[in-house]
Amino acid sequence: MSTTERPRILVVGGGYVGLYAARRILKKMRYGEATVTVVDPRSYMTYQPFLPEAAAGSISPRHVVVPLRRVLPKAEVLTGRVTTIDQDRKVATVAPLVGEAYELPFDYLVIAMGAVSRTFPIPGLAEQGIGMKGIEESIGLRNHVLEQLDKADSTTDEDVRRKALTFVFVGGGFAGAETIGEVEDMARDAAKYYTNVKREDMRFILVDAADKILPEVGPKLGAYGKEHLESRGVEIYLSTSMDSCVDGHVVLKNGLEVDSSTIVWTAGVKPNPALARFGLPLGPRGHVDTSEKLQVQGTDYIWAAGDNAQVPDMVGRRAGNPNAWCPPNAQHALRQAKVLGDNVISGMRGFPQKEYSHANKGAVAGLGLHKGVAMIVMGKVKIKLKGRLAWYMHRGYHGMAMPTWNRKIRVFADWTLAVFLKREVVSLGAMETPREEFYEAAKPTPAPAAAKPEGEKAKAS
Ligand SMILES: Cc1cc2nc3c(=O)[nH]c(=O)nc-3n(C[C@H](O)[C@H](O)[C@H](O)COP(=O)(O)OP(=O)(O)OC[C@H]3O[C@@H](n4cnc5c(N)ncnc54)[C@H](O)[C@@H]3O)c2cc1C
């Protein structure tokens, strides 16, 4: 940590908002005007819209993340977690990966800690479930699903096989629908290489408490997405929820019971709960309350944006809805970050703040190779696309939205190679316990029982 006399702009979180805001500030800043410090427990930003494709093996997981130190060479990047903020002293407490927590003084503060999976106290969920918020989960899910096919292919126990081949996904928004679409597609592809596993042996189940899936693309395309997934054999249960999943025994409110080794939880997000310790004004659902200028209410040196902030949606408000808030998505996070960066610079120089206002540009979702839905908003016109064309839109949009040319090129290269070489369908589940085999080889072998002297043998007998 540097201890310069320059003012410090502390950016808490190096995700979408943190990365883009820090880049913007560094770009607009005069040489030596301030120190920009980014703190995040991970040393990389994750491009979350690509997590389902990483889970399906269409993109290498390393290409879905952006190394913070590499793209922010002029910033100070600290790997750790901000645990508290003392506003009176303008000091943050940072818990590094190892060692004692320390205090970090700041002059300006950016809160960009994003969201975490929104869960409920469902028996068995914490032990059996896996989320879809980070690259680690995406890699873990892919390895796990392929491992289930390996298990099912090589067991003679019908119950074990059925449980291994049943995949339950809870939550049918973007994350859930895209992940089940991609993973089903991968499993279907992978099944071609197994002797005893066919797609018909697998059960893919999608559960949602709402009466539709993919609400982000509107009711018509959502209905198409549902029909499409059903045509691929995905069972979709709407207006129901999961009551329990103890030991993988899934019980739904509608009465369905199945045993499953794979329970993927994608039922929405909630603002980072660590915010509660920061003493900032929070909205009813735990978001940091900001003005339309992205300043935290009642402050002139703290800004917040993205999934952890409740930002007024000025387009909706001007259209007559006084309670319109920006939804938590990348479209807003990215644009808010740029305005936020400009406002931090203006705040530092004593200039007026800019308002954040953005009209929804639509949404794109991939549901597996060559399948997707897209809604493009152009003024008052909404263009709805489905199938292959929508999938190209999805790939084109996200491929170009991926931060840095280095990452864009890697992602497009992955897609191009897959056209000729087909996707990899190997499970590297042992990656999670890389030392196991070495431990077995290196552990001390117990000394053989010492042979007793001849005389003692005779006595004993
Ligand atoms: C599977 C999936 C698919 C998605 N698909 C789409 C899509 O197609 N289109 C779309 O618009 N949006 C999509 N989204 C949503 C989009 O990714 C988010 O809205 C966006 O990432 C929000 O950006 P953010 O900066 O607020 O949070 P994040 O990008 O999540 O960044 C938050 C950062 O804060 C860090 N952090 C957490 N706690 C601390 C702490 N205590 N101290 C310091 N740092 C901390 C985290 O490590 C993380 O790096 C998707 C999300 C998911 C999960």
C-alpha cells in the first residue's frame, strides 16, 4: 500500500463498476492528481454474462476474467476485502488474503461491491447447492456435470445412476435459463462419447416461483425460450419452488420429488450484505441509496453504482413512474461506472456532477450453441429475434462488450477454434483436490510389525 501525500480514491470492488470506474478516473486524471486504489478479494474482474458459456466449455474460463493488475497498471490493486468504513476518520479497514487487517485512509470513496446470490433457509440448500456468480462456480459446475456422466456410465447401481443424471436448476432468469440451456447442450454433446449414457437417460429440471422464465426479454420471447427448452427435453415447473433438498432429495412445492446430485441455485441476487457494516444510507432491500448523480445520499465524497446501489431510473421517472430504479444488470453497471468516474473527477476538482440516465437497449440471451433470444430496443420500436440470429446477436454483443481487446480476441478465438475442433468434454474434477494423488504417494507408509525374536515366539506359542 502506498503512503503518498496525494488524495486517495478508494474503489471498493473490482467488478464491472470498479474496473470501468477506475479506468475512467485514471484516463481523465492529471498526472499525480490522486492515487487510485482498488480493493477486491479476487485479483480479476469476472465477465458474468459469459459464465454459462464457460460452464459449457465454449469459452476457456481464463478468458472470461480480466486481470486487474494488468488492465489497471497505474492503479494500486490490493487483494483483500473491505470490512468496515469509518466515515468520520475517512478510513477503511482492509482484510488482506493473509495476515492482519489494516486501515487504509481515503479522500474519495467508490462503493462497487456488487451482489451475492439471494438464498432462503431451505433445508439442504447450503450443503447441496451451487451458485452461478463466479468463475470458480462455473468451472466447478462443468467438472461436476461431466463427472456425473462418468459416474453414471460406470456404475451398475440404478439409483446412483438416476441421481447422477438428474440436474435441477432453481431460478429461470437470465442466469438460470442461460446456464441450463448451455449445460444441457454440453451434456447432450458429451453423451455421444459415452457407451451407457444417452441424452434420454438424463433429466434436466428448471424450477421458478414466477409464472414465466426470462422476464428480461419480455413475455413473448420468454414464452418462446420456455417452449424451446421444453422441446429439448427440459422439464419446466413454474409458479412453484423448492421446499428442501437434504442429501440431494429435492422436494418441490408442487409435489414433485427427485434425487439429484446437481442443484444449481440461480434464483436472483441481493446487494452485498457487507454493506450493512459501512454505515451508509441503505434502501429497503439493502442497496446503497444514491442520487441520480450516483452520489451516496447525504455525502459529497462517496459514490456507488451497479448491483449494490439503488440508482433512480431517470428515463422511467421522466415517463411518469416516480419509483423507477435501474435494474441490476451489466448494461447499467457499465454505463453508470463511466458517469461515476467522471463525477469523481469533477467532485475532486469542485465541478458540478452529471446525472445518470440511460434508456434500456434490450437484452440478449444464449440458450446453447446456435440457440438464443434477443430483444433490441430502438427508440419506441422493439425488435424481437429468436433462434440462430438471436444467438449471433448474443455472441456479437457480449464478445464486443468484453473488456479489453486482449480478452475480446481470446473469446472470439475460442469460438472460432470450437467450430473446427469441437468443444472439450473432459471433466477435470480432480483440480479441486490437486494434492490428493501426491499425498497418497508421499505419505509415510506404516512400518511393518517388527518380527519377534525366535525365543519370544516359542514362549508365546
Ligand atoms: C450468470 C450471470 C449472467 C448474467 N448475464 C447478464 C447479461 O446477459 N446481461 C446483463 O446486462 N447482465 C448480466 N448479468 C448481470 C451483471 O453481470 C451484473 O449486473 C454486473 O456484474 C454488476 O456489476 P457490479 O460491478 O455491480 O458487480 P460485480 O461485477 O459482481 O463486482 C463486484 C465486485 O466486488 C467485489 N467484492 C465483494 N465484496 C467485497 C468486499 N468486501 N471488498 C472488496 N470487494 C468486494 C467482488 O469480488 C466483485 O469483484 C449476469 C449475471 C450473472 C451472475
